[in-house]
Amino acid sequence: MLLLAACATPEQRCAGPAVTDLRIVNGLIAETQGNIARGFAMQREPVVRQRLLPCGPGDGPFTFCLYDEAMMTERPVAIDRATERAKLATLFERRAELQETIRARLVACGL
């Protein structure tokens, strides 16, 4: 962790976790805008699928075994557009707060 801190710019060290929070909020804004535009959200969920793959030596020249493979898939889910718009408004407010926090910290650091 100390090495990562050494690589951070003075602005990043000064603004602190607010920068990370701002990145997360920006990602949530983009996702919510996409949901509203599409009319549905994409929900990630784990699934286990079986794959037939070659395995150890067997009686014949070809031996195959079934293996479980865990993966993530996405499926569409219904949304309430009014709720999504309210969430988006809240995210915009939070983004403005974070931007102001970052600006204030940079000024306090003399940057």
C-alpha cells in the first residue's frame, strides 16, 4: 500500500478518498442513465455450467470429463423509471458534493 501511495500525484494524495468516491458515483450515474435509456437494467448473477473437456488417460485414445465452471452472466430486469430518475438526481447531488470537497481539499493543500 505504501508503494501505491508513493506513486500517487500530489493532487490524489491531497484529495484522498473523495476521488475514489467520485469515480464510483460517476460509474453509477452512467449505469443509471443507461438503465433509463434502455427501460431495463442488467443484473449480474453467478451461474454454474458444465463443460466437457479432455481429462486424464482412459481406456481409449479420447477421454472426456465433465467439469463445473462458475461464471457471471447478465439478465435484463424491469425497472421503475421514476425511481431510477430519483436515484439519478441523488447521484448528481452527491457528485456535486464530492467535487466541492475535492476542490476545497486541493485549495487547502495549496494546489
